[in-house]
Amino acid sequence: MKREQAEALLRLGIRQTGETLVYGREDGEPKLPGSLTGEFACLTRRMKDLPPVRFHDLRHSHATQLLADGVHPKIAQERLGHSSITTTMDLYSHVTDTMQADAAARLDAAFRPAITSRVAK
């Protein structure tokens, strides 16, 4: 993909650099946010088995998956560009419910051998 992009840009007289956008207009300039949203909507409408999804929903999915996979909330906050970790946790605290249950299960597993050996004595 990168090579095809470089070749297309060269045909326009533009040399690809490390600053060249992966997804931009044909002349290498940034696409307007609305055009990306519109293209995403057209693409998802063609996928018959996909429920309606907005481009912005990908951001929420990304954040939720990070937290569900145990990525530290501070890392999620930085990736999302939130000014405060409080904002991140206020928006995605629903993920922490399952994280709480997982933390309790891990703690239980860590203490179970010690409890079992004391009871056996």
C-alpha cells in the first residue's frame, strides 16, 4: 500500500516522506474529517451483516478494549487525548465492573493455596 501511494504521489509530482499521510487526498493533503466519516458510512452500509456503526464508535471500541484487556487507564487516557484520567474513567467506567470481578478472582486464586494449606494442618 505504501509503495502504491508513493507511486501515485510521484505521478502528481509529490515525493513521499516520513510525514506523508497514510490516508489522505490524492494530492497528499489531509482529508477533511467529514469526508472520512462519509466514506466510512458508505463502506459500512455495504456490509449487510454489520449493525449500524458510526466512525466515532471505533474510538469507543478502542478505549473499551484497551481497558478490558488490562491496559492501564493512564495509557488509555493518553491514547484518547483526554486531559484527565478522570474523563477517561468517567466515560469508560462500565469496563471496570468486569475488571473488579477479575481482580477479585485473581486475588482469590493467589490466596487459595495459602488458605488450603492452613486448613489441611
